[in-house]
Amino acid sequence: MTELGWSTVSAKPGSCAGVGGSRAAGVTPADQARFLTAAYRCLAADPFVGPAFWFGLQDVPGGGAGSGGGGYGLFRRGGRAKPSVRAFRAVASGVAPDPRCGGRVDRVAPRLAVANPVPGLRFADQVAIDARAVDPPGGAGMRRIELWADGRKIRSFRGGRALLEPWFGSRALGLGRHTITLRALDEGLNVAEAVIGVEKVRPGALPRVATSLTMRLRSVRGRTARVAGRLARPADARVPVSGRVYAVFQKRSGGRWKAAHRVSERADRPVRVTQRVSGAGRWRVFLEYKGFAPYARSRSRPVSSPPAERHEVFTRARRAPCDRAAHVHAAVRSPRPAPPGRFRRVGVGPGGGRRAR
């Protein structure tokens, strides 16, 4: 600390020239001594501060009451000691640090946990990055996590989380062994580092990992169907899923199903597709994943009607405003076929028979 001090030139309110209000140009001699002790106790609590210089030894001419420039000394101009002399000698012989102030020094590295990639990971396309860092209690807090590959910095993540699922840049890595490094830095610039060795191989070198697709028909309105689904993989699989999942809408023609619409979504995300089918006829939909090493292909079960929640059959019959009961009765006795190009909602009634309402 190069300089600290309080002037005693005048403690009278309003004595600070050029400043409006009641601000004083200085403090009382007693306050100067009290502030001196408090300041050195705070400085003693800061491990980065070595010497601290008081300004100054004796009051000097110049700098009247308006500026406070002449009253910083421990002694007055005539040589008479102020109360701060005794305080200064007391702190010079040793002072107890004040734990309520002073600088906080963080010298402990953060804790870094890497979920992905795992050491020794073999992959054919991309890897995922998933790491968390926490500064221990009393630390200054997390600053960032850095991602490095083969000694080259890729990017930084602010705070204590690094997440890329997948890391698209890993696709550019060549075949062979690579080093992935994650460096966590806190606000004190302490560093925790994890170095992970991975290997990129040809797709055929990896054993196949089973996948499964689930799908549900969220809603059907006229010829528009909304489909939701997800590709599942084993919980311990570490390689991110690549490729795309296709929603395939098929139409019955010539005694077999033919694909009429194909809508794709990323395989690593939930699937949500809205499609309006074209033309009249019978339709069904399923999800399909063609596989991407190391994951095997999979396909969901085809669905040709929504869940039969109320055992309804969609018909073209119009319901009379005041004759709904008669319409429902007629539909049960003689259900009409679904209009061309629409999904049908069909259920099984009590006793196993097909029933429509």
C-alpha cells in the first residue's frame, strides 16, 4: 500500500471548499487515530499486502481547510504529537488482523468431474463433451472451462459447465489416437485439468449397440397427423447418437404399403413431426433409424390410428344440432367407413367385438 491517511485540518461541517453540502475537509484527531488502527488491521488480513505507508509524518504548510492537504501528519506543524502517534506505534509493534475485512485469497483449485468422454473411448464419428467444475467453499467462484484437443484450444464455456452433445468439431478429427483436455479455472485463476485419451476408428471396427424407437400418435385432425417419439440407447453408452430418425408415412396401394412422405429429425433429440397426408386411401406411420456406428438400426411399430380412448370411428356424417343421440345410435348400428385419406380411430368393445361410437 503506497499511501493512506486522513487529514485533521478541519472536521467542521461544510469546510470542504468546492463541494456542496455539509462535507468536512477532514476528521478529528481522535478519529484519525481510530481509522489508522482499523486500516492497518484490515491490511494485516490481506496476504497480498506487505508494507503500508502512512501519509505523512508531520503536517506541512499549504493546503488550507478547503483542501485538507496540510493535515495528514502524525505530528502537528509545531511538532506536537497527535493521538495517531500512539496508534501508529501500537500497530508497528504488531496488530491483530481483522477477519471482517482484508482480501480473500483463493488458492485452492476447483473440483472437475468429466462424464464424457471417458478415458479410452473409441468412436467413429463424434464425441460428446460433458464436464462440471465446482469451486470449494470459500473460493472465489468459477470463471470458465476450456476445451482443448491435441494441444489446440477449441473453445471456452463460462461458469462451471461444459456441454456439447455432440461436439460437432470432433467429426474433423482424423483416424487414430487423440487427447482431449478439459481445464477448469476459478476466479483466482487456479486450474484443475483432466486429460482424456480417445481413439477414432473406422465404423466397422466398433461393435454394434442396440437401439429402440418408441412412437405415439399425438393427434389427428382431418388429414393432419402429429407424431412424437424418441430413440433410446443403453444407459452406459458414451458415444453420442449420430444420424437422423425418419417419420415414414405409408399409403396402402395395390395390396401393400408404399412410402409417400418421409420427414427426418436429428436422432439425438426427441422426435416431433406434423404431416398432412396427400390423397385418399388408408395410411399408417412409423419411425425408422437406419443406424450410425456404433448404433444399430431400429424401427418402431407402425400405427394406423390414434389410441382408441373413446372407441370412435371418424365418419363423414354431420351431427344435427338437436339430434346427437340419434346420430350416435345410427353410427353404432351402421358405422360408415372413414373418409378417404383420414386416419381411423377404432377400438374393441366389451366382449371382444369391434365397436364404434
